[in-house]
Amino acid sequence: MLAQLEGFATALLGRLSGDDLGVVAADLRALVDTVRDQQALDSALTDTSFAPLARGAVVRDLLTGKVSPTAVRLAAYAATESPGPEVPRSFEELAHVARTLAETGSIELSGLGLMAARHRVAGYADAVLEDVATERFARIETELFEWARTLEANPALRRVLLDRDAPLEARLGLTDDLVGARGDAVALSLARFVVIGGRPRDVIGTLDYLVDYVAAAREWRVARVRSARPLDDASREALRASLNALTGKPVELQVDVESDLLGGVLVQVGDLRLDATTRGRLGTLRDAVAATRGLVSVLDGPADNE
């Protein structure tokens, strides 16, 4: 499984138990069977001409209301993060992990190299941070950074935490004692998964990687908008809704009025740059989400034939 997807799935599926987990496992299995049975759907999902964000947005839109919310989040993330040709396989791997967790009560994380292990931690962070308010990100970054510096400055702590032969519970207990006593609950959850899902000898490196990753994730939560004139409430809401659908995350707007743009609107969110016009009520952004119209028609097609 893609390392980042493994981390994301571990976070979401680990919250479930009993009937809820069984529902998600069944939903993912049904998705796999549908893709396997419909060649046109498989071809559409693996088409490399579709941008990853757009593919994920379409999968999210089509599955919402038809399967459980957790299954929607998992499928949309897999469609966004997996290379196009590997999307169906990622669905299969998710279904397998969910079924295994439902049957055994545990998820066995695979052994990974240094960067792959960091990516797994990043995927876990993506899942955990989805429900966190943007203003909280700075505190999380600060606490993870301070934890890394504490370890750097204390050889005794490093000896315990970076010892791959030390019991996992002992290393998690140390993390709980030093981070949890004064820290943010989300920062503690991320620090714990650095111990669980990262490489033992790379705890400090992974924490520093995670600090940068959370900072970058915060950039995807704030859309910087340059507009020729003030946007009315309806235009702001249309823009916000379009960006939410495109990124799969709640997006805040920071609007600057610049008359030299002559009616154009420029939007920067994360590393994505988009153009829209106020006259078209930000229709270009809606088109960015609907640019996969061919994919939508393929995905919706089978339902008409039932």
C-alpha cells in the first residue's frame, strides 16, 4: 500500500469498532467490486489526464450519501494521492485493511525505509488534521518542534525513545508523560504516531519533517484572493464552496482588493493557482472541479443502465 495512504487509513479506521468498522469494510468491498466489474469505470479512474485533486473531488462527490462518510474519505484520499493507474489497487488494499482490522482487531504496519515512513506519518497527519481548526495549527507546529528540541538536548530521553529494541509501550509512555502533560491533544496524537509509524532512529528527523508538513497543510487552509472589487457574500460563499470541494478541506478566505486586476480574480491556495471572474460568479473555479465531466458521465452511466 502507498505509505501515505497507509497512515491515513490507520488514523481513520483506528477510530472505528464493531458495526461501524464492518460497514466501512463492506462499503469498500462494494466499491472494489464495482470498479472491477465495470471496465469503463476502471478506465476513467486510471486516466492520467485527470488531475489528482479533480479525481478525488469527483470520487468524493459521487460516493457521498451512498456509502459511509469514512469510506468516502478513504476512497477520495486514495483517488487523490495514488498515481492514476494504481487507484483501483489502492481501493482493494483499503478494503483488505478494513476487513483485517474488523476480523483481528489490529492493523499491522509494514516495515518501511526512512522517507516512506515519514510519508506514512504525513498521511496520518492528513487524517487527524482534517477536523482541526486552522488557528490551532500553529500551536501544533510549535509543540512538535519543541518536543524534537527536547529530545536533541537530552541524551537520556533519546536513548529510550530511539531504541528500536525498547518496548513500544515504554516509548509511548515516555511520549505521553512529556508531551501529554502540557500539550495539545492533536500534537500528542501525531507525536505518538511518529513513534508507532515512523522509524525508531529517525524520531527527531520525523518530528522536524512533520513540523514542516503541518505548516504546509496550514497553507492549504487559507486561500489568498486578489480581486478587482470587493466580493459580495454570495461570491465569497461560491468561492469557498468550490475550494472546499476541490481540496476536500475547509478553506478560509483572505481577500485583498486590487483595482488593477480589471475584474479578474486570482486565487492562491497551497501550491494551486486559479483564475476566476466575478462576472461569471467564480465559474472558472467551478469548472476546475467539473473539469472531469467525462469522468462524471462514465461514473454516473452504470446507474442509468440498472
